[in-house]
Amino acid sequence: MSSTLELASRVARAARRPGARRTLLLDLDGTLAPIVRTPSRATVPPRTLEALRRLVKQGWTVAIVTGRPATEARRLVPVRGIKIFGGHGLEGSWSRRGSRRSNPGLRRRLAELARTARRLARGTPGLLVEHKPSGLALHDRQVPRGLRASWHRRLDEWLDREDLRGLERIDGKCVTELRPAGAHKGQVVATLPTRKDAPVPDASLVGVGDDRTDEDLFRALRGRGLAIRVGRPGVHSAARRRLTSPAAVQRFLAELARAGAGP
């Protein structure tokens, strides 16, 4: 049995235990959607969406936990019943009370930083500036390799001069993000509704992601659930299990749905 099928079988067995969470916390880009040259071209494969629909119908709680704005995540995963946590968890809630928001002063500073970043981008071919409701992302995937080192030097010099109080810098795969300090994916785990009958640890409480920002989610799951890192081995991670690619994530979800492990 392949590691993907074995992993799905393990989660399915855990989901049959009394009080099991049956909860999937899923990153979007690089996990459900293959990485593409520009974020606007990303799509979630139809087979992945179908597996998610089946899991929701079986009674699984499925949440998308992404750095994208919540509205974009909802467009990419148009599956009824799925919860969306955008902005690394800043946009979204387990209850109907709504999302937390960064303060107005912080939002104004992010807008100013975005304007400056666009001016810097004029001298760097291929650089994409993405101003989000709760952060700022600078994508350098399309910057020619020979120019990336000089871009990162300019980026470091610029950010060293700016007032970043209340913000934190995250360097991911071909992207540098600025986000409100303390706004991270691990908070989605921390705010899960409590259940006295839930087993601990519970392998049916699963987090899946592929990037540095997902490590907060993995650390929050330590001792509580199962963390799965997407990508090749060799990258240090708090996750104990691996899936090689979004295609492997698709197979994992499809096999989990096929197991029919709903309540």
C-alpha cells in the first residue's frame, strides 16, 4: 500500500472513534491548487473539489486556511459547507461572530507600504505586488533568476528603513509577506470549539500545507492532531507526515472520501 493510501486509511480509522473531530484544515496554493506563475491563474482541480464535496456530505468539517483573501479562496473552492479562513486566519471564524480585523492604523500603513512597493517593482521585471485586506505580498516567481539577488537586497534595505511595528515579515516560496503580528494559521486550531469527548491526540484532526506559513498550523496541532507537509522530503518541518504534491493531496482526499468515514 502506498504511503498516500496508508495515510488516508489511518485518518479514516481515527475518524470512526467516538468523539473524533473529523476536521480537515487545508492550505490552498501548493496544497489543493498547484503552484503557477501568477496567483490569479491558480485553480483547484475538479477531482479535488469533488472529493471535498463528498467529505462535507459525509459529515467532515473542512476549512480552507490560506494567506489569500477570503473572497478569493471562496472563488477557488466553491463548495457549500466549507469554512474559509483567509489572511492566514485573520479573516474567518468558527462561529457566526465574524472575523477579527487589523486596526485602521495598521491598514493605512500597509496601504502606504503597498504604494512604495509598487514604485520599487517598476525597476524589477516580473515582480508582482499583491495588496490584501490583511497584508502585503511581494511575489518574485517571475523575476529573472539573475535579478533575484539584487531584488532581495533592495527589499531588505527598504524594509530596514520602514516602520514595521505591529507587522511581521514572512519569507515563503518566491514570496515575501507582511502581515499583522500574531495573525497566523495556528490560531485556527487554537479557536476550535472545545469538545470534552474528543480523543487526544486525534488523527482525524488533520492540517495539510506546503509552506513556511503552514508551520504555525503544524505546531498548533502538535499533541492534538496530525500535520502533513506537502512537498519533497528534506525540508525541516513540524509535520511528521508527507505528501509529495497537490496530486498526492487529491489522492489522499479521494481515498478518505472513498473510505466513507463520516459520522
